[in-house]
Amino acid sequence: MIKRRENVRSILTRVEKTLRDSGVMNENYEEGTVRPGNKTIERLLHAFVVNRSYSGEEEYYVYVALSLVENHWTIFRKISLLFALVFVLLWIGIRIYVSYFFSISGIIAMGMFLWLFAAPLLGLLSGILVPGWKKYPLILLNLGLLIFINFSLV
């Protein structure tokens, strides 16, 4: 555990030095005169700026690393919600299509029904990776969609 903290500290001190040398961040852990070139540098800058109140502590770089990881895991919540939205839009699309044309056949039907089952499963898998209490509503939402698909196709 101590070795891992030393590795985090050494990596983040190099990142901090690079951000300062490039002018993206100044000595007071505030935004510098140069704008970040990409989203990764922007996320690194944000992690240092948000945790600047801990800069005098020994565990400062651990706080920075934790804020970077915490922000990274939120993407799974968005992905889970995206798959739930894909399911709803696909289910509505299938219902409208069938009401006008009375059937779906061929490869299009296979693809639509495959995605109809895959979307809640992928949403469930990405919902499991969400940190904290927010994973439970996403898991219930996607399980509910899987149960709904079983009863709606009967």
C-alpha cells in the first residue's frame, strides 16, 4: 500500500510540474494563463484546483488521484442511462413500425430484437460499475426493462 502511494505521488508530482511549466497551472494551484489543450489536461487541472485546500498535507496527491478516479467512474452512469433510453426508443419504434406495416421481417427484425434484449443487459452491466448508491436505481431500472420486455412480447 505504501509503495502504491509513493507511485501515485511520483506520477502526480511530474504531472504537476508539467502543468506548471506549460503555464496551465500556477504555483498557487489556480488556473494559469494558458488554456488546457484537451479534456485530459482539463481534468488534471480541475483535480489539482479542487483539492488545493489540501496542498499542505502529506496526502495531497492521494486526494487528487481520488478525485480523478471519482470523476472517471461517472461515465458508467451515463452509459447505463443511454442504454435504457435506447431500449425505450427502440421499443416505441418497433410498436409504431408494426402498427403501420403489420410485421417486421429479415435482418432488420433480428437486429432490432437483438438490441431490444442487449440494451438492458449492457445497461445493467454498466450500472453495476457505478460507484455509491446511484448504482441501485440503475440496476433496478435495467432489471425492470428486462422484465418488461418479457411481458410485452407475449
